Amino acid sequence: MRKGQKKNNLTDMKCTNMVQHLLTKCTPKGTLPRGVASRAALFVLRVIRAPHLVSCGCRPLRRQNNLSKRSVKVESKMRTQSRRYCFQSLAGAMGIPKSTLHSYFKRGVITKYTSVMKPALTEANKLCRLNWAIQHVHDYDGAKFIDPMYDIVHIDEKWLFMARIKKKVYGAPWENVKQRSNKSKRHLLKVMFLSAVHGRVGTSPGKHGSMARSGRGTSRKSSWPNAAADADMLEHRHVIPAIRSKWPKEDTRKVKIQQDNARPHAGGWDMEVVFQPPNSPDMYVLDLGFFRAIQTLQSEKSSRSLEENVSTTESAWLEVSMNTLNKNFVTLQSCLKEVILAQGGNDYYSGP
């Protein structure tokens, strides 16, 4: 530049905005449609041409703010995860418009992840989980396979509320949605169900109650389940009789009941209680989507009393397809495989 000549180059911010504008117009193949560059040139007051740079094959020096797909990925990775929970926060951290960031998301430059809070594991927990997963691996003709679990009955308890606090309803724009009200969300009626699955054994209501606050602090109107109540329900009333009646006669009578704490005894049957590793909800088939499927079907039917809540839950249990339960068992086997690969840890992605 000659002495006294006015600098006509664009500022760094204007160059960045221009490049971002052109990136939003790119096709999935990375090319600009016809006419986009001409329309973009209308926003530039003056274009400085440098034929000698083009002829010699040199690149322009002012490329420090040229954002590409790779630089956007690196830029978003440099930000902490606490600033990447929504478009507005991430766009503010990167210094770009939110609409531009949304355009990057639609084109696949950035993607969305789900971070789930998992139990903290100690080294003893990891070792226990690893041994548990290895016990389910067997050799067949030199190949290793996950145990099909034909002799294991999974038992777990689940609190099911009569109504959800937040419920999504679709309707016409002029439609008035019926107002739902309750004295307090702590007074929502709920029922505890004990469910057992091997194929599908059954589900039974155990306890019911609601949350209430007393003068001394938080208390509950109904008592929480204890070991004696669980043993009584398990041994005398529901689970053991259901296993006896629904177990295939041609199969062996050696059954393993997987639960946190139980001590069943049944004459003529070899029923062994196996304890799952601590802090391991991913080792339970009921917590891998089966309870969620039941609760989804149960919430579709309105219930106003305890009896109706029990009835709707039992009907939802029968409506869940066996294909859903089969997928849950396949997910459980996949989790066992991932636990072995993670050396007993739970830092893995088990799928949606």
C-alpha cells in the first residue's frame, strides 16, 4: 500500500459475517448455488482485486477469521459443556448469531447429545459389575455368547402415579384444554407394583400412599416397603405362585430370581436368589424400558381412584407386546457386553 492511500479492506468482523452468510447458503455438497456470490457482492462496498496473488498461486494473508465446517467444530469443542446446553448460550459463547448456529445444526456441522446422570462407581463396584457381566458369557463351539437368561426371573418394584404432573395434549387452536388441578403435587396418589418378567410372569399392587408434610418435616401417610413385606409378597402371595403356574412344564425347575433382596423358598423347586451389583440399574431388564412402556400405556387411561389406577396398570401390563420385552432383553445383553468392554464402568452409550 502506498503512503497516504486509504485502507479499503473490510474489517475482521465484516469478513467473518460474510463468510458465515455464504456458509449458510452452501449445498450439502459444499458448493454455492448459482448467483449467491453475486448477491453477496452487493453488501461489499469495494472489492480489492489482486491479480498477482492469483497468478502466482499464493493464498491471501487475511484468513484468520475464515470459518469453515472444521473450525466451527473445533470452536464448539473448545467451549465448556456448561455453555453448550442450548443454542442461545452456545451462540453467545462463540460470538455468532443464533440463526447461523441453527443453520449449522440443520446441515449436520454440529449435533446434539444427551447427557444422562449415572451412579458414581467405586473400584469395588466396577469389579463387581465386571464379574457379573463375565458370568453371563458362555462358550459354544469356540465362540462366546451372552447367556439367553431362560432360567432367570427379574423382579423389581415401581411406584406408579395416578396422574402425571406435566402432560402434553394436542388439539385444535381454538380448543380449550381441560384444566387439571390438585391440592399439591405431594398429595398425588401412587401405587407400588411388584413386577416379575420371564417372558411375562405378572405384576401385582403392593402398597399405596401419598406424600404429606407434617410439623416435624416430611413424612408419608403409608409406610414404605420393608424386607418382611417384600418377603411376604414374594413368597406367599404373588411371585412364587405365578412362577409355578406359568413356568413351562417341560423345562427344568431350577430358577434364578434376580432382585435386590429376597429369600424365597418353595417345595420341589430349586429357586436361587441372585443379587445384582450395587449402583447398576443397567443390569435390570425392567429398568431398561419395560417400566417406561407400562407407564406410557397407563397414562393414556384416566384414573380417579386407587382401584382404577390398579386396573389401568394391570391392563397396560397386558397390552405391552412381547416384542417390546424381547428388545429389552437384547438391550440388557448389549449392556453386559459394554460393561465388559468398559472394565466394569458405566461410561458407555446404550442407545435411545
